[in-house]
Amino acid sequence: MQLTLPFVMENRLARAHELLSAAFGPVAATRRMDPVSQMVFAMLSGRTRDGIAKSAFEGLANSFPTWEPVARMRAGDLLARIGQTTFPEKKAFYVPSALQAIMRRRQRLDLDFLGNRPVEAAQTWLESLPGIGPKASTAVLNFSTLHRRVLCVDTTHYRVAMRFGLVPPGTPHKLASRLLNQLVPDQWSADDTETHHILMQFLGRVFCTAGRPRCAPCPLRLMCPTANSSAVAPLSAFSPQAFHPDRQGG
């Protein structure tokens, strides 16, 4: 007989969301960018500290009226502008390549048409672009003005989900993103998936950190299979208000 693990996982994801919402409170709304801008920001922010990614993005956005000049920019010139980001050489190649690919396929630099496609088809289209993986594609679909119902799973979110047992240990990031999206409750909206990502990311940056997790004040400690069971302490006064490093704006 097949185990009913997916059903259990879905309940755990929803329960984790409830506990995090109760512990951290509501998430502040921030302005949305057009999907092309969100794509560029998502590509620049990969594995990069929030302030550095924001500075690199704003430097480009404030220098040009549209993203077309960036699409035509040589990799060396772009590298000089985004050199403080992580893996800048790759980003200096992939950002213009992705923009050029959009222009070739659509005859203009625009992704609004993805709002009329099924989410999975839209994600597949985005991930066919150079340098675009599940994290960037779902960020574009959920965080931009498209605001589609899909869960973005970045590295921090992925780490927390694995520790909490929402995906099996050792699951590759790309597969984990797909599995977690399958566990999203049917009744959730685009706002819910966005809020869940923010809460999980906040948890991972403040409590379930990469080096030494702070299990004692974690609101998921009693449900977490990897938590330090001897840690007992009240929840510290933290809030994810205005915390959203994957989406530019404020």
C-alpha cells in the first residue's frame, strides 16, 4: 500500500504557515515591478546579499530608460557595473542573454503575456531563457505585477523546508521547488504563496540559520524533526515587516 506522505506533508506545510503567521504577524505589502524588471533583479540577487543586489539593480535601472540598452551591453561592461554581486561573470553573460532571448521571441522586451498562460507553461517558458531557473521564474511570476499563484523557493527557503521535513533529505533544489509547489493548499491565493515564502525566508535568516540554527525561539520547534529538543526559550520579538529580499521595492 502506498504511503500517504504527500497528504501529511501538505498538512505540515499549512500548519507551519499558520504557526509562522501567528508568531510573526502580517507581512507588509511592497510595490510590484513589471516582470522584466523583476527578472533582472532576481538574476542579480542570486546568492547575493540584499543590499548589494539592490544597489546593482538600482544602478542599472537608474542609468537607462528601459532594459534594452542592458540587453545590448557587452558582458565586460555589465560586469563593471555588477561586480560586487556573487558570480558576477555569469550574471554579466546571462542577464543580457535572457533579455535578448525575450526580444527575439516576442519582438519586444515584454513578459506581460505570461499572465494569460497557465502557471506551469509560463514557468517553463521562463526557464527556457538563459540563466533562468525555478527560483527566478517563480519570483517573476509571483512577485511582479503578474502576481501568479506559485511558490518561490530560494536557497534559504529550501534549507528550512528540508530541515522541517517538507521534502526528503538530499532532494535537489529544482525538484524541491516542484514538490513544495505540489504541497500548496488548493485554496491558497497568490498572496498566500508570497506570504509563505516571506515567512519561511525570514525564519531561515533569523532562526533556522545555515550554520547554527536557533531552535529555542523557533515557532516551528515542537513540529520540527531536526530541532534541538532540549532548547526551551520564549519567542524573541522579531517581525518580517518590510522583509522581502527577493522583491525590489519598499
